[in-house]
Amino acid sequence: MSPRTSAAAGAPEEAYTAEPFVPERGGLPALRRAAAECRGCPLHLNATQTVFGAGDADARVMLVGEQPGDQEDRQGKPFVGPAGRLLDRALAEAGIDPDETYVTNAVKHFKFTQAEPRKRRIHKAPSLREMTACGPWLAAELAVVEPELIVVLGATAGKALLGSSFRVGEVRGTVLEREIHGRPERLVPTVHPSSVLRAQDDEDRKAAYGGLVADLKVAARALG
Ligand code: URA
Ligand code: SF4
């Protein structure tokens, strides 16, 4: 029988959290400045910079994605790459004014794999631990912006806001009412715009894009 050392028993994993970095006052400018210095989980080590949310504090709609992609990591702004361009087009088609939106992500640093230095950086899904660590930033954004509606873009945003049992296929295109961080929120989940870009062929892509626009129209109607 092997002796049970404390290491073998497994010391609890150190919790990753952004909590100590989040300022209590100062609105979006203070949050953005502080988030630039966040060391709440290891994702800051390899990414270029924090990609905080963008938009006005009085925006009516908050759109929540997964995490910055390659372009977002380089430019420091959310949804400025291919997925963002597709999202803007779909929003316009659904009748949602991009100027009335606040756009952000569940996780604020780009997670990727790279075969060799200077090779293409390939997106890697954030873990539940990283999503949980970054949650205080999203909670702080919600508290400041107080949106009338949250558009949940895909599974990661859904899990971050609604818990790990979230399944986008079960609730997409419907208006959910949930208490989140002590506030009653209305949410419309839909697919992530990147999933439209990943479609196998033109026909699938058209169908996936049509589905995204249809869900965003539900959000537009809910806003009135
Ligand atoms: N995908 C996301 O989820 N967010 C971005 O900002 C860009 C791509
Ligand atoms: Fe902080 Fe979020 Fe970046 Fe992790 S991913 S270091 S919690 S901002």
C-alpha cells in the first residue's frame, strides 16, 4: 500500500479569478484600464493584450461572444475580424443598430495553439476554469451597462451566463428571463457567428446565416 502523502491526496487547485483586479468604481473607463492589467488566469501570458468590451455604457443591447480571435487580439477590440464582419451584417439585416450595442466576450484574452513561432495561431476553446475566472469582468460590464437585452452568441457565452447545462440548440431564438448576478435579465441566445463561417458548403452557410438573422430578429422585436 502506498503512503498517502498530501501531494497524492491532491491539494485543491488554486482558483483562477479576475476578482482582485476589478475596481468597484469608475465605470467602463476604469474597468477597461484595470482589465488591461488582469492576471486572473494564465491566458494573459501568451496573448497580446486584454480585449475588453466596446460600446456605450447606455447601450440597449449587450452582445456576448466567446473570446477574442486572432484579429481581435492584435487590434485590442472585440469582433473586428471575419466573425465580427458577419455579425455586423446580420445585425443590420435584423434591424439592430450596431451603435446601440455593447459588444464583449465571456473571456477577455485570446487562447490559441501554435505549432511553431510565426505559424498561424489556432483558436482554442477556453476551459470552464478560465471562463469562471473571467466572469467578474462580464458581471462588472453588466452592472454598468444594465442592458435591456443580452444576445448570447454561442455555447461559451451561454455557459458563462446561464450555467454549464446551457445548450444553444434548445433555447436559440427565444426570450429567456433569468436572474444573473442578482439582476433580472432578458436574454436571446443564438449561434456564434464563427459557426456560420465554418459551414461545410454554400447551402449550409446560407441556412446557418439565415438562422442567425432570424434569432437576431427575435431580439430586435423584444427590444421594441
Ligand atoms: N469571436 C468571438 O467570440 N469574439 C470575438 O471578439 C471575435 C470572434
Ligand atoms: Fe484576466 Fe480574463 Fe484575461 Fe484570464 S482571460 S487574465 S481572467 S482578463
